[in-house]
Amino acid sequence: ITNLLDLLWNPELKSYLKENNIRGYSNKDRAGLKELAIKNIPFKELRDYTRETLKTRPGWREDLQ
């Protein structure tokens, strides 16, 4: 799961934690954000969120379009 979360940027992780009403993320480092996500959100939801985030991420890898 941590490899999956490595694909997300910190603001994306924080946004997803906020959407899921997970508290205590604002002062966490990257490892802490991933730990909060893993403990509080089911794997399938993390996987789906990561997939959708990567597909819709603006301005990233425009050379692939």
C-alpha cells in the first residue's frame, strides 16, 4: 500500500484525508500522512483514489498526451 501512496503528492494525500474526515494530518510528514491513510481508509478506496488522481492530474507529463 505504501508504494501506491508514494504516487500521490502531499497536498493530494492531505486533501483525501480531509475529505474522509481524518484528523491530525496537518502537522504530519509524508510518512505520517501515509500511515494515517493506511490505518483509516480501506485499500480499495485508496487504490481507486490514487488511480483517479493520477488520471486527472493537470499539467503532469504533458508529453504523454
